[in-house]
Amino acid sequence: MALEEPKDDDLIETSGDINFIFSQDMVENFTAINIDYGSSFFRKGFTITSNRSGGFC
């Protein structure tokens, strides 16, 4: 995950007030991406999973 300005060929998806920017490489290689936020005693933060892998950050 990174904070940056979108490039001309990036895909931008908006959920509420948050823009998610996906590079063309991600769009071509992954058909489904799930971004989840969790907060527990052991862990707090985002989890990103896709249809091709168990998780990545």
C-alpha cells in the first residue's frame, strides 16, 4: 500500500471518501482484490488478499 498520485493508465475505485488506485499491472494480473481492516488484541491494520495469493502488502 502506498500513498501517491494516480498515473494516466491507473484504475481508480472509490468507496465512500476513499480512492483506491490500482496500477495497470495489478488490473491485468488480479481479477479480485479484497481490502479489509481488522482490530484485535494481537493485530490492528489492513489485510489485502487476492484470487491469486494468500496475501500481500
